[in-house]
Amino acid sequence: MVLNTTSNVSTTAEELQGTHAIANFQMAFSQTLVCVLLYVNCAMIFTFFKKEAFRENTRYILFAHMLVVDTMQLALVDLAVVIVYCRIFPPDGVRILLSMLMFALSCHTPLTLTAMCLERYVAICMPLRHADISTVKAAWVSIGIVWVIGWVPTSIDLFIVIATKRPPIYTEGVYVFYEIMLRYPWQYILKSSICLLYFAVIVGIVAFTYIQIIRVARSASADKNSTSKASNTITLHAFQLVLCIVVLICPLIEAEVKKIDAKSLSSVRYFDFIVFTLSPRCLSPLIYGLRDEKFSRVIKYYIICGLTKTVVPVAVDM
């Protein structure tokens, strides 16, 4: 009996040691990715503000807004990951504020991508009216609409939290996750419905813009090079949108996983963080940092802190 007890204790100690080793590796790996992405994003934001030609172009204004949103969300989500890793339990109000900010920002990215797809649609399918429609003012109005729509789901949940006057939800074992905003089963249904509505509208707009650009590309008078780049860009945007939209329903999936197998919840959340939070942010530098010739020439200069020759002046076509 004593031998069995000693054996069980040894096995448990080995399992805990293995679990800690995996957690340390996951933390080191994710922090490395986050640091690289934050550096690249900050360099691209700096590039945007450094060149006036980019600041006067609708496409780059929307892209810069997406970079700022991605950087803010990445920093906040990474903060939540560090909080979990260090086993810190913030006060109730802090957790609600962080949860709202993270979810709202996760809505802003797909909405901004949708606006960028519409901008490409106007540029390719309505070239004569592009200069009149895609103005700097229109870009800032679009950003304002994105922020208003993006805050709708979290505002509804916050209103429910305040209106129901439920007891404080602070407990010693709760981290920063959006589930703390969902206190009733029907809130999960409402949140799912709103996410599905967002998904349907966004997919419909992206599909429409892609089909129209392909239709224009097949016409004899179209600029094949321009339409080909636009269609490829929208394809990448569509893939990025799928990843961004999936993250909106991740809390619902994680809630179901928690009911089935609570032990695997941390692994599922880590997978969601890598695949659906970090991966879409890797595509932004690819789409504009490398594929866009004008932007890539400037970003390559600033990303290595200007160690090369003087950067070539850039003139951006409207």
C-alpha cells in the first residue's frame, strides 16, 4: 500500500513537471511570435505616418487603421495570456474592461477588411468614380462606422450586466475571459446570433466584390495586372476574414469544451490564440508589406532601422 502511494505521488510529480515544461515552452513560443509581430506592425505604422503619400490614400488609411487595431488587440490578448500564466486574478471591473476591449477590437478587424475589399471593388469596377468615392474623408467615415458597429455586441452585454444587477462575479479562480460578461444561457444564443449575422453580411460583401472583380478581369479592356492583384488581395483578405471571424465564436466553443473536458480547456485556448489571433496578424505584413511594391520599398528601409541606403521617394497612385 505504501509502495502504491509512493508510486502515485511520483507519477503525479512527473506529470506536473511535464505540464509546467509544456506551459513554459508554449509561453516562450507565443511571446516570441508576439514580439516579432508587434515590431513589424509598429514599423509599418511608423512607415504610414512617415510618408504623406500614404496618409492621403484611402487604401493605406484603412490598412493603417487595421494595423493599429491589430496591435492594440495583440497587446491586450497577450496581456491576458501573461495574466493566466502568472496566475494573477484582476479585480472584477478590470476583467470586464479588458474583455470588452479585446472582443470589440476582434470585431473591428474583419469589418475593416470588408471596407478594404469594397475599396478595391470601387478601384477596379468603378475606376472613373474611384477618386470621387475613395476620399480621405470617406476613409475616416468608414473607420467611424467600423468602431460603432464593432462596439454593438459588447455594449449589449454590458447593458445586460448593468440592468440585471446580478451579484459581483469576482471569484478567486476567474481570469480575463469574455465568459464573465455572459451570465445567462440566452446571452450565449444572442451573442451567437449577432456573430452569425456579422459573418453572413461580411461573407456576402466579400463574395460580391470578388465576383465583380473577376467579371471585370475577364473583359478585354481591363488592366489584367491590376485586376489580378486585386483578386489575389481579396482572396487573401477572405482567408484572413475567416480566421478573424472564427475568433468571435471561440468563447462559445471554449464554453462547450469546458463542459465536456475542463482539463483540455487551456490547450484549446492556446490553439485558438496561435491560429485565430496570431495567424491573421501575420497575413497583414504579407499582403501589404511584401506584395505591395510601393509600401515594401519603404518598410524594408524602416524595419531595419535605416541601415541601408536612403529610401527612394514614393508616389502613391490614387
